[in-house]
Amino acid sequence: MDYDSKRIVCMKVIQKTETALKSPNMEKLGFERIMDYLIAKHVNVKEVITDQHLQIGAIMKKKYPNIKHSHDFWHVAKSNSKKLNEIAKQKNCTDLRPWLKDISNHLWESAKTCQKDEMKFKMKWFGVVHHIVNEHKWDLGCCEHEPIEKPRDEKEWLVAGSSAHKHLSEHVFKKRFLNNVKYYVNFRTTGDIESFNGHILMYATKRIGFKYREYNARCCLAFLDYNEHLGRPAMTNMKGKIVYQRYYSKYAKAYRRH
């Protein structure tokens, strides 16, 4: 999928028999096959956005070192939230719980406003360990919000050097995360390709087993249908207002509309 136009530009169907019946290798093979096809057709691939798949990361470094590789930031934020929840469950770290959503939001904001600069991302992200203890100005920077007296929602500030603050600091300054910042600064997501994957299910449901040629044909139909209706205006009612549908988000554990 082209990131800007949201159009599907290439699709390959992989059979399990091509990877010695090893499902994890199917994504790797499909990725390589599509990349090689696009390069052979002289398509100028400037950037590739994927999830945090280790095998694909290794392929990008080895076969396509001149192409920028970015990670889907939604997956990055989700992984970060899980780790923060684990920290908040530890003994003497429960004071961190009211701040979990704010810390996750701060991570999003850091990536979104860093202007693709790794150092700016880090400085913004590091600021959370200061803000959470009511320190809004420090040697290397300061908070960007207006002066405040109390946290929103009457949350209590953490005590500097407390167990919760120490564990949060260890998490924020984790070396592995900071070494991967180069994959985050472009602030990319793969939500649109996930939407297309859901569109395929309209033509090739998982409840029925299809033969290869039949499944390939159904995927091609989904490919054509998706591109044909891309950018179609949203459905409206008689008053001209957009009609929304409500769905339950398992991740947010709340109802949302789309």
C-alpha cells in the first residue's frame, strides 16, 4: 500500500507449502517477494512501514539498507502501555496507576511533534520523569504546557526517588527502546493496511477453506474493490450529516464510533 494515496499497489498470496509449512516464515517470504517485484518494476521505494517483526527488520538491514524502515507507532505505544501496566502492579508502584494514560499520551505526542528528529523525540520523552514529580524545568529542557498548580483530575504528584518514580525512570531510559527511536520518529501507522486486511474477509472469510487459485482470485477482487471505492464520501442522512456506527474496542474497553 502506498502510504500517501492509500492505494494498494501490489499483492502476493503465499502458500504454506512454500515455507515448509512454517507459518511465521510466510510473512517474511511475502515481504521479500513484494519488495523484489517493486524494485524490479523500478518503483522508487523511499520508506517501508511494518510492525516490529524481527525477521523483516533483519531483511531490511541486509537486502535494502538504503530504504528507510519505520515501525507502526500504534504497536510501539501498545507495547509501552503493557509494560507500564506491569510496573504499576508491582509493590510500592501503585501511585503510578492514575498516570498511565497520561504517560501513553505523552509518548504519542513526543513522536508526533518531534519533527522526525531523534534527539527532539528523546528530550520530549525524557520530560515525563520530571513532570510527574512536579518539576517542569530542568537542566536540559522544560515542559511545554502552561503553568499549573495541581495535576489534572486531582492526581497526586509522585515523590522524586520513590519506588514508582525509579521504576518509571528505568523504563523511560531503557537502552533498547532508545536504540530503536530511529524507527519511531517518522510517526507512521499501518491502520490503513489493517483496514484492507479486514476488507479481504468480505471476499475470503476465514470460516471456509479455499483452494489456492480460488483464494487468489477472491483477494484480487478485494484488491480491485478497495482501490475503486477509495475516497468515497461517507454515508449521510437526510439532513446531510455523517452517519456513524458504534463498535466496541477491546483495547480501549469502551464503545467508539466510526
